[in-house]
Amino acid sequence: MKSALYSTLLSLALIFNGCQSNEPNPELEKLKAEKEAIAKEAASKDSTINSFMESLNEIEDNLREVKQKEGSIKASATSGAELQGTSKDRINQDINDINEIMEENKQKLINLQSKLKKSNIKISQFEKTIERMTEQMAEKDKEIGTLKEQLAAQNIQITELNTNVSSLRTESSGKTEVIEQQVVKMNTAFYAVGTYKELRDNKVVNKEGGFLGLGKKKILKSDFNQDYFTKLDVSKVTSIPINAKSAKVITTHPTSSYKIEMDGKKKAKSLTITNPESFWKSSKYLVITVEK
């Protein structure tokens, strides 16, 4: 009896010591990893759902604002009194606001549909809500069309205003295009990789300085041949292939902003840009001389 009790106590002690051990427990680590993955997925879904709800609320608020402006226009147009200049101006401004709000809502619905497709979250209620709001938007477009016809029948001119709204959108689109072109220009850089002879023969680099022919430095020519360079997008490209025995950057870039990756054969495999903003700040042209 004592022997059995002793064995039981010994087993319990061993189990307890095993639990207190600092050695990793594969099963426990696996459970922790699964728990973290589930928590991360849940947080992502919560964030996506919150974003959906925020957009839906904004669309509903916009529709309420459109309804209020419609009511204001109808009240002014059916008051029975002859409309003065200020009243017509107010109606035109309300129509202008309605056009912009409706356009904003349509874009929000398009974005919502796109997000829903990409989110991998299948919530039928969201899909039904988007369908319902799309239908509401179509009905609201009809109401606004009827309202414009009524205003036209009362000789309240809104065509000119609508044309102005269209012009403003065209102007805004043009500004957006200019901004996009500026961003592309800011993100554009160029690089050239080759032996000194290749780069010299293609009018990219030369040597200068030194004394009696010694100690000359390889530098980028002031009138270098731009056609020899390869264009890249600095916001997307952070690695440039080299594949040579050795490599050296001769243009002005902080050494702390890049590193040359070596392969197993101790050859220069590629140049990795670790800090793009710092790397391209001094020059948008990169020249790497190599030994093959």
C-alpha cells in the first residue's frame, strides 16, 4: 500500500516538475500560435466590419441631407410668390450640393462593393444593405430628375449651374491627373550596373582627381548618357540585381541606407535598399561598378 502511494506521489512530482520546466512544449506553443492567429483574424474582421458600418452611416447621412435640400427647394419653388434673385441662387446652390452629394454616395457604394469582394467576409446582410441603398440611390436620381423638370417648367434655370458643376469636376480631374504625374515623377529613379569599361564606353562614368595618374576616382559624368540607365519606381523596387564578383556604388548614397547581398560563393548577388527615402535623397541616379 505504501509502495503504491509512493509511486503515485512520485508521478505527480514528475508531472509538476515537467510543467515548471523552462524547456519549450511543442503542443503548448502550437496552441498559443493558433490562439494568436484566431485573435488576429477576429481583429481584422472587426476592423473591416467597422469600416463597412462607417461607410453605410455616411451614405445614410448624405441621403438625409439630400432629402432636406429637396424639401427646401420644393418649399421655395411652390411658395406662390415670384422668385427673387437670392431665392433662385439658393435653389441653384442646393441643386449643386445635391449633385455633389449624390456623386459622393455613388462612389462610396462602388468602394463598398469592392471592399466586400476583397474582404472574404460573406455577410448576406451587408450585401442586401448595399443592394437596398443602390436601389434608393436610383429612386433618388429619379426624384431629382423630376424636381429639375418642375424647376425648368417654372423658368428656374439650372442648366448653367449643372454645366459649372461638370466643369468643376473636369478641373478637379485635371488637378488629380497632375498630382498623379508629380507623384510618378517623384518616385522615378534610374540605375546602371556594369564594369568600369562598359560604363565608360557608354559615356556614364569617367575618372578624375589623383596625382600623376594615381588615386583617380570613378565618378558620374556631368553629361552622362541617360539612355544607358534603367528606370524604376522607388516606392516599389528595393532590390537591384548585380550578380558579379564584386560591386561598388560610386554615386552619392548614404552607406547606412543600403547593403550589398552576397551569395554562398561570396559573390555580389544584389543591392538591397534598406532606407529608400534616405537612399534616393541625394541623387535619383544610381551607378554600380562591378568586377565580373
